[in-house]
Amino acid sequence: MESERHLLLPLKLSVAAFLGLWACVWILKPTQLWKRSWHVAEDRVESTFLGETGLNVVVLCFPVLAAAALAYAYLSIISSKGRNRERRVQLMTKFSQPVIINSPLGILSLGELLFIVFFITFLAWTYYSNVSSDFHKMTPSKVLQLNRKQIKMMSLGIRFGSLSEACLAVLLLPILRRMALLRIVGIQFETSVRYHMWIANGMMFFSLLHGATIMAVWCQKSSLLEEITKWQRVGRVYLAGAITLVSGIIIWITALPPIRRKYFQFFYAAHNLYLVFILFFLLHAGDRHFYLVFSGVLLFALDKALRLIQSRRAICLLSARLLPCKAVELTLRKPPTLKYTPTSILFMKIPCISKFQWHPFSIISSSDVDHEQFSIIVKSQGKWTNSLYEMIEFMENNVSDDVRSIPVSVEGPYGPANFSYNRFDRLMLIAAGSGITPFISILQDAFGRDRRLNPFPMRVLLIYIVKKSHDLSMLTPISTLLLDQTPPITQNLQLKLKIYVTQEQKSRLSARELINSMTQSKPFILKSIPSGDIMPVPVGLMWNFTITVLASNVFLISILCLTRAFIHEGKKPSKDKTPSWVSDLLLICSLAITTTIIIMATIISGWRPSPDNYSKFSRKNRNQNTAIEANFPAAQAMQQEHEISFGSRPILTDVLSEEAIESEETKVGVFACGPGSVQLSVASFCKNYSKGAMLRKDGRKHKCSFVYHSINFTL
């Protein structure tokens, strides 16, 4: 509706305003101006029902929660409209372009570089402001029996803790799945996990400096054991801090790439220590410091609750197909109302393999083409995936129906709110090995679109790099598109495929013959799915908005009521006698109350259409698709002969340059998915040639704009 479209700009400005307000709070917090103003505000609200606790919640937590709620409303409108706003696209394109290719953090875009510079500057400012303030008013401590040098060292260590606290405040935001915030700027979940890792490394670095510096002072006093085992009645609890640090180190070490890849189950189990980390951080730092990071904790708790609700009911796989490259294609039944964008991912748990492990996989289907089912490809690359392949292989060879049933639990799909690849005049898709999976969904979606909605011609170049020829079986889901591009709706859409087989010599078969021979496997039915055994529909973005608003208010009311009942916040003598753990316990109880109410509200409101409605919806969609195809004259797609090369890896910069010179288009979307070497080559090409003049064969100069996108895949 037109009224909804007019809400987009105010919503974006409101989100930016609340996030800016939250940033200002963090920037001003170390200053004397903030400290004086905060004491005045506390005195004014002390006699009101809001109290000091309410002031902490409103000022420190609500800006992020308000920004999150408005972001969900914005994303809901974007998803329902599915429109491309050219100004937004152009702006995001500038920030997503690579500016640094080789760095310890990998390929960095302009937006990522600006964020890193801002965050490091903020940390430096925070540390400098706090330390300079401490040194200015520093006097030897008679209570702690520390001299001036030891007091300085203790201050340096404590302020490292404040930097760790700042990292913790944003640590959980990138790994939100159902309630992901970064989708508002078009960032994929798999990409945001990288930001989570950056922030986690920074947090643990500052935590180690924090703990090591303070323990060094205690060692000088010869009181390390006495101090580290102390559980104070009020103030900092040192034993809780030690437990927090140890649990964080365990999570950090097990998340290192060599350990994570080789011992994934150990890594997954150790990561659940985040509950211990957060709980003992609260007991160590106290409730007032915890409010600084609480907004991320609350959003993470709500996100976890929604995921548990969706995955609580197991469903059975519809069919499976074994591929020659030792991969298996799995198909699940979904309601026709469930829509997702290309490159979306799905988290899956198979209890008969592991009751606790969840693994993400790229969806290879298009919800606009396959209304009642979707598929993923799982390649054998570890213990869990090997177990799945062997189980499917056994079931295919076993004729008994009793063993042809695989219950699974799913979460998702998770993907960008609007993946507008069709804004480009041409697509270049560069994939290596298993990186082809997200591109399968793009091609399925592109070939299944109604061309009347996309009147401009589109050309697609797919470059696929594999080690062995049997890896081409990964193209099985789109083999009909590659070998027989005759559907009417593909009119004016050209697809060119270049294959590079790096570890084999030249084959007698042509590219078409090789693809045809490797994609002949057929799926087999695992079980006749009952009518109600359909993937649960995840909650929508507007429900995210609703529960964020509801949870914010429920938490505020519950913490105020519990505080008034047990602490009597307005009375100073009563507050001084109250142990610190009481306030911490009340905060935990308020969080538990909030999460419980949200779970109950989601379950109560979680009505889903009946199977009869699914059938009617499905028949309606099939009739619509038939009508669309009938309106198009049958026309052969402008198909080009596929190319195949053997024995060496391609020099991608040269290949892409040749294609660019032949191109007549001015805006090209370059999507890369694969190992780091592939990403580096493609990013380097886009950085060097984007908006640069290139010489065509006829001697004329032609300007092409290359927009680089790094696509992450999960398999």
C-alpha cells in the first residue's frame, strides 16, 4: 500500500536516531559531564516509581530495543513489497565495495572499514577518558593496602574490563537469526558471524588484559589466592569474575578454526558455556553494568525462544538423492505460504545422528517456483555429514519401509529481506566446489520469474571451478536449465557456463555430455508424509516487532515491581544493607518472566492454516503459473554453448576481464562464493576495474560498473 511505502523513510530515520542515541550514551559515559548529569537524574527519579533501576533500563537498554523493533517493522514492509529502491541500492553498493583486499581480517568493504575505524576510535576514547579521570583523582588506598604505583596498575586493569564490556554490548547482535538486525543493511547471517568473531576476539583480548593486570597486582601483594576466591557481599565479586574469564577462554580456544573444524561437536558443546559467561559476568560486574549489555542479551533470549518454538516439532524428510560427488540432496515439505529469498539458509538437526548438533545449509530452491517443498545439498566433509550420507545410502539399498523415515528438526529459513539481484544488467557468478549451492537458488529463481515483471534482458555467466568431474553432479538440481532452456518464461535470458576441472586431464566428452552423465541420479521417497507433517512456519517480522515492544515493557514492569517489593529502592539505608546478589537475582527473574510470557504469547498466537488451506493455496498457485506460461509464446532461450577446461586453475582476473570487454552492459553484479583465493581474485578484479574504462575489440572505450558481492555458503 502507498501508506506503507511512505513509512519507510521515517522508520529508517528513527532506527538511525535510536542507534545514534545509544552510541552517544557510550561515548559520553566516561566523561565528567555524564557522571554529574547522571547523579542529578538519579536524585530526581529516586522518589518516583521509576527509580534508579527504571532509569538504567530506559536510558541504557531501550534505545537498542526501540531501534530493533522499528527495524523489524521496516524489514516487514520491504519483504512484503519486494521493491528495489534505487537510491538505497546505490548507497549500499558504495559501502559494500572492497577497499582492502589482503588484510588479517580478510577482504574489507568500505562499510566494514568505517565501522572498524569508528569502533577502535571509540574504544581508545573510552579507555583514555576513564584512565585520565582515575589518575587525576588517584590517592593511595588504605582499604586495599595499595601504593600509588599499584593503584595506577589496578586502574589500568579495571579500565580494560570496561573495553571488554563495550565489546559484549554488541557481541550477540550479529548472531541473531530470527530477529537479525543487520538485515536492514543487507548483511547475510553467515557474513555477520564473521563480525561476531571479530568482536569476540577483541572482547577476550581485553578480558585477558583485565584479569592479568589485576592478578599481577595481587601477586605483588602476595594475596592472589585470597583475593581471587573472595565473594564480596556488595560490589565486585572477584570469584565470579574468575569464573567468567575461565569460561570465556574455553569458548575462545575451542572456537579457533583448527579445533572448530576438526572437533566440531566439542566446539558446539563448549559454546553453550555462554550461559555461564553471561550469568557470572552479571554477578561480577553488578546489575548497573549489566544494563549496558542487557539489550543484546534480551534480544538473544527472544531469538532463542522463537527458534525453540519452531524446532520443537520434528518433521520427516520427503525424499533424498545421492550424488556421485558423495553428497546428498534432501527435500522437505513446506507450506506454500512460506517464502524466502535466494541465498537463504536453513539450520537442521537430525536426532538419530546427534541430539544436540545443529548445522546450517544453503537452500537450493526458489519459493516462487517450488511452492510445496524445498531442498538442500549436504556434502560429506566431516563426521556428521558422513554419518548422514551412509544412513541415506543404507536406506536406498534397503527395501524395508520401516527404516525409510528420518525425523529432523529445522530452524529458518534465514536470509536477506530482499535479494534484488535482478537490478543488474548482467550477473557473473563465480563458484568453487560446494560454493555452487547459493547460486543454484539464484538460477532457480531467475529462470522461474515472470519476465513481464522484469522486462529488461538478463545475461548470466556461471564460472564453476571443481577438482574432479564427478563434482559436477552438484549441478543436478539445475541440470534441466543447463541442458534444455526451453521454458517460455526464460525468453531473453541467456546463460553461459564455464567449467574448470583442475585435477583431471581433458575428457572426450563435451561439457553438455559430461553434465548430462553426472546428473542422472534420481531421488527416492523416504516416507509418505502425513498431511500435517509439514515444516512449521516461522514467525513473521511484524511479530518480531510486536514481541520486542511487549518484552521491553514486560521487563521494565517486572523489574520495577520486584525491586520495589524486595529492595525498597527509595530508602538509602535499606539499599545499603541489601547484598549485591539480590539485585542480580531480581534481574534474572525479570528476564525469565519476560521470556516465559513471550513464549506463551507466541504459542497462543501461532495459528497456522489447515492442510485443506494448503491444498487450496497450492492449486491456486499452480493455476496462476499455468496461466502465466500460456500468455507467453513458446520461444527458444538464447542459449550459448557451455565451455569446459581441464588440468589447471583459471586466472579469474583474466577470465572476468575478457567477459567484461565483450559485455555491452554498464552495471554488472559479480557474486563470488568459495575459498579465500577465489574471493580475493574476484574482489581484486572488481576493485581494479569497477567504473574503469576498458578497451573493446572495436577499439572503443566502454565503462562497466562491477558490483562485488561475497556470498557465504553453508553445506
